[in-house]
Amino acid sequence: MYTEETIVRIAKRENNNKRKYLVVNALQGKHIPVSAEKSFAMFNALAEKVKTAYPNEKLLVVGFCETATAIGSAIAVYLDSYYMQTTREVIDGADYLFFSEIHSHATEQKLVKNDVEKVMGNIDRIVFAEDEVTTGNTILNIINILERNYGKTVQFSVASILNGMDKNSLEIYAERNIELHYLVKTDHTHYTEIAEKFVGDGKYYPCQTRKPEIVVKEYVVSGYINARCLTEGQSYQTVCDVLWQQINQIFRFHQKNILVLGTEEFMYPSLYVANELQKQDNTVRCHSTTRSPIAVSHEENYPLHERFTLKSLYDDDRTTYIYNLDKYDDVMIITDSRNKSHLGLYTLVNALAEKGNTEISVVRWCP
């Protein structure tokens, strides 16, 4: 049984007057290190609600970047439905449907239009997967764009871990016949007030771009599928298992304390590998880098205590962050970045080294 008390942590957004708080989910595997087993249990509980609601429908699950990409992937795997995610990255040869996420630090999002058009005549419903829905405005934006482009040819639903929509927002969705599925109903009334009370006196580490002294082992593995484009749940599960089998041939971990790190929109594969590593009698935690600038604070009831500023592994000109790093026996970074520059990797390795990590590997899963 999931409750607001067990999974919701309130943090303070940095320099964002559109929405001053951020809901941090303690089990999601994004900002806070977590056992992947707990993440998948939560994702699957939500997936079961969707499965029960639409047992005979053909679905396209759309996961929202960054934070809900693993949730969407897990739901699609559970249902063996079509899947794709929104993205802020550039996809070779793609046309896009653009929409806005107004409260975000990076407002522009997009869906690969070419792939949406491949399935629009072969599905009954699009299910948008989110970590939390507060007003529902972002999802309405993309639904309006889809209906303008393709007419009212499919139904729409939303599956989220948390739902904080007020009465007015719920009425709008009911009028539009957009069904909502969630694990926990939240009340956001006092979240801004809670966030503003935090001091923000945590440890902020500046970006370190120098070449690390630590020798990092890098591996390139095969079988990649880009979930920013259209795929199917079982196909994605299969290639993630291929990823894991290759990693298992390279690394022989037993009774180790391991951190697995994903990168930005690329979350599900790292959680999948972390879960498999844990089955081999290791203690494993997983989280990922993020574009979200969040204040950190030393207060005990605040979720994020330390922040490292990084360069993105995908784009040297993009700033990203990693929170609550610790020391582990081994660290494995799993990424689908094709960026030939190592600047982003240098900054992440330097952050890990700052916390005493010396055994660091990078697995690149990309074309």
C-alpha cells in the first residue's frame, strides 16, 4: 500500500517562480538512490491498474521525460503495449510534435511524429505515464495537438504514481472523458509553503571539468533500441535483457556494494541492470543524472543533501546534476550518449571521486 507519507518528499526548485516546489518520489530511482526492486514493485502496481481498466484494448504508452521514462517503460513491458517517450533530445531523421511543460525548467518537449503516425490507425487508446500530475495542463497540451493533427480517433488516459489535481482540473478531465489512474492522491495546497521553509544550506559542489586521475573502464555493448522512438514492451524487455547479459559477461560482481547510474532520459535500462545485479547477492542502488536544478539542504527531513553540478554526457553546453552521491565498492554508469566528447563523463567521474569512489565503469549502449 503506497501513501503520501511513505513516498512523497517535498524539495525546493531553484530559481523557478512558476512552481517553487518539486515532489521527489523516494522510490522512483531518479533523484534518490533506491533499490530497483522497490521501484519496479511500484511501477508494476500502477501497470496493473491500467491492465485491469483496458484488458481488450490496444494501447500506446507514452512516458514523459525525464522523470517518468522508467515508469512508462515498465508499464509498457508489463502490458506488452506499444511504447515511446517524449524527449528533448534530437532524433536523426525525425519530425516532431512539439508541446510545452510550462512549470518546468526546460519547457519544450516533443514526440516523434513519424512514429505516432505509424500506430494511430492501430490503437484504441494512448496512456500517458507520469510520476505526478498536478494540474494536468501539460497532458492537455499534447492531447489538443494530437486531436488537431489526427482528429478524435483514439481515447486518452493518464497513469501516474501521484495525482494532485484539484476539483476544477478533475472536472475538466471528466468533461473530456480522459480517464485517470494513480496509486496515491495528493494534496498540493501546502507544498509551496513547505518548500519555502527549507533553508537550502546543503553542500553544493561546483562542476569539475579536468580529466580525472581515476582510470575509467569503458565498454560499448550492442542490441540498442531507442525508446524515444516507437517500440513494443516485450521487445524493449528483450533488448534490456541482452544488455544485462553482456554486462554480466564483463563484470562478475558478488556481495558488492554497487551504484548503477542512468543518464537523464535514459533511466529504465539502468534500473533493469541494477535489479539483476541485486539478484546476484549484491547490495545495489540506482538513480540518475538530471536536468533539474534543485536546492539541497542539511535538514533531516529534506530529501536531497548534496548536489554536484555536471556537464551533460549528451551535450557539453547543457548543465545537469546528480544528488546524494555516496561511496560504493563499484560504480557503473549506463548511458546511450553518442557524444564523442568526454567532458560530461569527466565531470561525473570527478563527482564520484569526490565521494571516494575509485572503481568506476562506463557502459555505452548506443548505435
